[in-house]
Amino acid sequence: MALNQSAIQGLAAIVGPKSLLTDPGDCWPYGYDNSRRQGLPAAVAFVSNAEQVEALVQLANQHSFPVTARGLGTGTTGATVPERNGIVIAFERMNRILRIDPANRLAVVEPGVVNETLQRALGEHGFFWPPDPTSAAICTIGGNLAYNSAGPRAVKYGTPRENTLGLAAVTGSGQRIRAGVLTTKGVVGYDLTRLIIGSEGTLALITEATLKLTPVAEAKQTLRATYRDIHAAADAVAAIMAQPITPCALEFMDAAAIDMVRQYSDLGVSADTGALLMIEVDGPADCVSATADAVASAARNPGLLDLSVARDREQIAALWRTRKALSPALRHVAPKKINEDVVVPVSRIATFIDTLEQLAHQYRIRIVNFGHAGNGNIHVNLLVNPDDVDEMARAADCLAGVFDCVVALGGTLSGEHGVGLEKRDFIDREIDPPALALMRAIKAQFDPNGILNPGKGLPLIAPEIAPE
Amino acid sequence: MALNQSAIQGLAAIVGPKSLLTDPGDCWPYGYDNSRRQGLPAAVAFVSNAEQVEALVQLANQHSFPVTARGLGTGTTGATVPERNGIVIAFERMNRILRIDPANRLAVVEPGVVNETLQRALGEHGFFWPPDPTSAAICTIGGNLAYNSAGPRAVKYGTPRENTLGLAAVTGSGQRIRAGVLTTKGVVGYDLTRLIIGSEGTLALITEATLKLTPVAEAKQTLRATYRDIHAAADAVAAIMAQPITPCALEFMDAAAIDMVRQYSDLGVSADTGALLMIEVDGPADCVSATADAVASAARNPGLLDLSVARDREQIAALWRTRKALSPALRHVAPKKINEDVVVPVSRIATFIDTLEQLAHQYRIRIVNFGHAGNGNIHVNLLVNPDDVDEMARAADCLAGVFDCVVALGGTLSGEHGVGLEKRDFIDREIDPPALALMRAIKAQFDPNGILNPGKGLPLIAPEIAPE
């Protein structure tokens, strides 16, 4: 059912006609994210304050239309793809940095602030906010919180859940709430802050976030280590994580990823390289070299082929070139690849990559793996052509095998991309039925009419089969 | 209503007669914690596995008796004080360390493990679990999780919510669930782990915890800085928190606390000392001295009286003596003091201490303050004699003034002691009505019959006044 005239008038009255799109051609660009999914919203409302969000959600409850929140649409799981005939609340214009408070190590921001914009503003005060997804230049803090998206620095500095002090939000029933505190300790009431973080706009819409800041380290050094095979690289990861210095990035690429980059750029790594680690350490200028040496020593094992240390900015940029060449190369080879972001315990990375090689062979799917090794967060890329029906069927079976392996190894189906529509029907492999029932019960308390991002994050409940 | 015979038989059938106390004299020691509150349980059941916990909670639902979980009773808010005619589930014998896994930086433990026992076991592998309450030698991990208790190291390493990967628990409806993951990233489903942490046994009883480990730094150095007054010390705290090195402890004592220690031991600080900071830094052995120097430089301001740096174990122990002499001195002077653990933003510490001095004067109550300055977590001690009815009345008014000031400064009523019975009726000053309503709704989903620790953590709902 399309939105009726009264609902549309209500929307216009709340955000003003200049902040409302209803023409399908105008709405279309707000109907997709970075997954392959699309949905045409009945309207797009650009909000600029919490009062408007509150009024929109109340209107949605009144008229029973679904509401999907959207930052800048860089998500990869369809979590911001709207329901047909629902509305999109676009947060891109609600993008003020309200306060940067170095003495209290916090910043208060609106959800539409772009991650990189925030980082630049914080940098002037000598601070940063640890979450740094690859899309930092074009993704919003609201989106980072919705998916608990982190990136490479999480290995040392944590994810949004470890770096957010409090939130203001509008629940699905249209009530404004404050969760959390302004301080780094606080245990009054239940932790609604972290419950809302990672809930993909299904419980409440975040209208303000109080972020915990971390001081920028004085200096940084980068190491690139190449190994004969993934087992040697995985051993190095485990050895690095078992010693006292935690790197601020510990990234890896498997042989398939290295081969792919090699086709497009001069890698400067030898032909027999079977795996590559990029390791970054930070700390006081006086001791970052010693720190790098300690990590280098843990990275050395009989399978090591080459170890380079970059001690200044230019050398660091040169070393990262390989890793940074990967995403464009991947896009070139397989523009519609399936990109998963599963996590396995660090000690199981090698076993997992072995299994992926078997699955690639079994299903005749090319798989390229890279990711945040220090967290066991592996980006598994199935290079498929979506127009090839047979290949897509094999890829679906292969993916089911990947997820089975992840769960069997004690891992999780998503580290930072979230569930959205893509993984919704898989998560009951990981979450047990009573926990899932509790999650549904919590959802019903925040959003009794089910208007917030319906169908995302949790598996649909199978309709009861009516008796004949 | 006392437990009926069938319920008692049920308890005995579940844990065995040797693990069940029903004699009031035997039960009494399980009826209090470190608050001044007491309640006699109808029975105490010592559990040794999750199946028993599940069966006990199911029995409680069947017979409608309340259940209070208990570690070793070191809490200070009455959260483990049982309801009359309810039972205590004692976790002290369910105390195995199930797994220490350095490569994955995790440990799996039962809730009854004593914090210090765990730390010793982890130390052998070069790791620790950051939460370190003052009672670490006698408090359990289950209790640390129930209150989100942290201690001094939280300023650098966080609280239990930042250091727990997953939980197994039994909900109030008697269902066993698993929450969270084994890895440091994971965003599948809602975050039940942190919802249960800090919920004081009102949502679910933790039967197993997967803890995130941190490597022990190679070296540590300690600084003691004395200041003319609290303003100078607070300025130093802000300056320390605004520079790149985060200390692993940043503790303070106010003038009243210093005076108190001075009465019982040789302090070695000058008579005009108005405030004292204990600062600890850790890091690689090669650079911990440079680190200490950087922090010392931030600690220097015109109000500094003296700065000592301890670079080896003996010197460190000598410096900590002052701080460690405080608790025994306090116990001696006021064995039944009121000990609050409020939090204010770091930049408001001086204003807060000023207000406390005014309140002390206004209500003629002696107040001694110390605490975790780096988190703004101030332990406010009202030295009262509970037998003095007039003084206790003034203390209650004074405390209300303390809480008002905390909320007005943007702080929180508890940093790590929790709410329990003590602060239950104050938390609606901090949490807004719709958030509180959501917390109650969540409680009702986990514990539909309200058998888990009733009356703790959330304010009681005022009975509706019946119409005449």
C-alpha cells in the first residue's frame, strides 16, 4: 500500500517540503546501499534535529508505514534498503559536531557526521575516534554505530561498543531516550547504549552520540612481512598476539589476494609469496622503533620470506601500496563480488583459509581473502558474476559451507558489516533459540508496531502453517 | 511465606543435601554483603554447574520464590542481600578456570573464580584481566560482571563491559542462553552480553564468562604528586588526560583523606599538602622511563608541591603505602561509613570537591574523598555513626545533595559499586522515564515472573492509589 495523502502531508509538515522527496526518480538513489539489493521508498525525509525524528516515527506509528534510517548508504548487507512503500529517514544533513572536549576525552556528534570529517576535527586536538572502516571518507558515524563497524585499528583500540559513552535516540514507539553517560565508568540501569549499537536501526534511531576519544600516539611504524604460506603467516599472527605489544593494525592477504594485486601493479614481493602481513605499531616517538623491533621479532619464523620496516611517512605509504591496490583490483576483476566479513578465533585462521581453499575447489568459485588478522576478521570475497545463474547457485552453496565452517571453528558470521538482509537467514546457526527469542522480545519492547527497519537483522518468523 | 516442604525437597534434589543450607543459623552468613543491609534467606544452595542453576531457576518459577545470586558478598549496595523467604544461589564453589588461551587472548571461567586467583593464573601466561576492584583478593568474577566493577586500571584498560567477549547464563524464565562471541569483533544479533553485565543478577544468572585478556606490560613506574589544593591536582589530571600517554592508574586523595592517613602513619608529605595524586604508567622496559617523564611533565603546574618517581618495585611499594593506609584508617575512624562511588566528568572534579566541602559544612558531616581521578570516579565517604539518629538524618540529606550535584555536573550515581538497594530510589534522577520504562520492559522479558533478585537495581513501581 502506497503512502496516503495525509501521511505525505504529515511528512512535509514535519521536515518541510524542501526536505522531502516523493518522486520515484528522486527517491531511487536512496533505495540501495553497497549490497546488490534495492527497494524504492515511498518518500525520503531529510532530518536536521531529534524533534523531527521523533515526529516522523510517531507519524509512522500512526499511519503504519515502515521507517529505514540511512547515513550515506555504504553498508554492504542491505540494512538501509527500505521496504517498498516505507520511508527513508536520511541523516546526511544532520551532521554537526556538537562538542569536542579534550579534558574529558569525549566528542558529541550528530549521526550524519562523516567519519573522516570527525577524525580531522579531532586530530587538531590530538585525539581520534578508533573506529576506521575502509569507507571512512564517505561513511557516517551513525552508520558505524548501527553496524558496530570498526576497521584495522580495532585490534588495539576496539570497536564502537568500546568507544561510545552514550546515545540519544528515538525508539520505535517514538519516544526520545538518553542512554549511557558522559564518563568512562557508569553502571546505573541496564546498558541500552550497547544494545542500540549494532542493532541496525531496528530498535531506535540514534540522534546524538557521545564518543570516547583516544589520544593520537606520537609516532607510528609499519612492517610488511611476507611468508611462504598462510600457515607461517598465521603462526606469526598468534606469536604477535601472545607478546606484550599490541599492534594498532595487523592485516593479512592470502595468496589469491596477492596474485590479484600482482596482475595490476608492481608488488615488490617475490613470486613464491604465499601470504602477507601488514603490521603497524604506534607509541611515544622515543620508543616506537624498539616497539617495532619487538613485533618484528615475533613475526619471524622459518616460513618468513621477507620483512621490511618503514620508519617514516613515505616508506609507510610505499608499504601500504600493496594492500591499498587490492580493493581496486578486486572491483576490476569482479565488480559484483560477494564480500563477507566473518570472524574466527585468531588461532584458527590457517585452518579456516585451508577450508576456504577446499570450498573454492569444490564449488569452482574463485575466493580471495584478506582482512584484520589480529581480530580474526577475514574478508572472504567470492568472485562471481551475478549474471551467471549456475555460478551464483554454486556460490550460494559455497557460502553456506563458509558459514558452517565459521560456526564450527567458534567464530561469528559478521565482524563489522552487520546482518541486514544478507545474513538474516543464517544467524540462527550462531544464536541459540532462547537468545533469539529474547532479541525478538526486546525488539517488541522498543518497537511495538514493528515500524523500524522491518525484516532486518533478525530472521523472519516462519508463518504458521494454517490447518487445512 | 516460607518455602514449603516440596520446594525444599526440590532444592535438595537439585544440588544434593550437602550443598543446601536451610537452618537459619547456617543461612545467616549468606544474608548480608558489605552494605549495612541484611535479609535471612530461606535456603542457600551451592551450585557447581549450569544445569543446577537452570533447574533451581525453574523450580523458583514453579514455586514463586525469589532467587538472589551471590559470589563472595563483597558488594556494597545490598544487591546480594536476599529477599526474606527467597533463596540464595551461592556460586562460590563453581569456581573453575575452564580455559586460558593466550593465542586468542581469552579465558573461559566459571563465575565463582576469585579475581586474584584468575590474575595469578593469567600472569603465568603473561596476561591479565583488567578489572581489579580493591577487593580483588576476595571478590569473584561473577560479582565483577554483575556490577561492572573495575578499579584503578580502568582508566587505561576499561571495565568488564570492554573486557568480556561472551557469557553463558540462565535467564529468569529458566532458559540457558549463550551471548556474545569468542572473538574481539562480532555484530550478529543484539548485544545481550553487555546488557547482562551490570544488571546485578536481575536479568540472568551468569554461569560462564569468556574474558578478553590483555598482555602484561614489561615494566611499570609510579609517580606520587602532591599539590597545594584540589584545584591544582584537578588541573594536573586534566593535563595528563589531554596528552598522548594514558596512565594505567591515576588515583587521588583529597585533604581530608590525607589528614586521616596522617593520624595513623608517617606519610612523608608536607603539612600543607591539599591533594595527592598517585600515577602509574606501564609499557616496554626500554621506554617506561620516558613515559613516566612525559606524564610527570603534564603533572607539573604552579600548585605542585612535590613529585616523586618510583622506578623499581621497592620504591613503588613505598609510594603506594599512603594510598593503601587510607582504607584501614577509614575503617578505624568510621567502621560504618557511607561509601559512595559517584562519577563526574574529569574536568568537573574540582567543582565537585568544592561542593562536597560546602555540603560537609552545611550538614556537619565529615566527608573524605579519594578515588579514580582518571575516570572521574570519586569515592565519597561520609563518616557517620549509624547509632546517631540525628547524624544519620543529616547524612541522608547530605547524600541527596551529593547526588543532585553529581547529576547537575553531568555525572553518574555509580561507577562500579552498582545500584542494588542503596541507590535504587535515586536512579530516576539520572535515567529518563522512557528509558526506565524500557529497562523494566526488558526485565519482564528476561524474568517474566520477577523471581530474579526482585527489588534491586531499578526503582520500585509506586503502587497506584486506589480510588476512594
